Amino acid sequence: MDEILTIKEVAEYLKVNERTVYRLASGKKIPAFKVGNAWRFRKDDVDQWIKDQSNQGTEAD
């Protein structure tokens, strides 16, 4: 079952400010969806996004 996280939970998980998560979500740079006016995140999607970000740093140009 997919765990659904709030902006606050994602910020704590990533150890960043809530505004940073909001900016990433609204800029479509992190996988997210809205329920009403509130952003929500699937934990599995966030974990994959982290892996993708890590891979971008290790790929040769």
C-alpha cells in the first residue's frame, strides 16, 4: 500500500524546509499531486525521485 505524505512529512524526510518542498512540487520537480489545495506525495515516488537525483550526480557528461 502506498504511503501518502504531506509537505511537512516530506520536508522532515528530506531534511529541508517546507517552502523548499512546496517550491519543488509547484515547479513539478518532485512527483506530487493535489487534494483540494493541499499537496500530497507518494513515499515510493519520493524514494524513486531521490534515486533519480542521485543518479544524475554520478552520470558522466
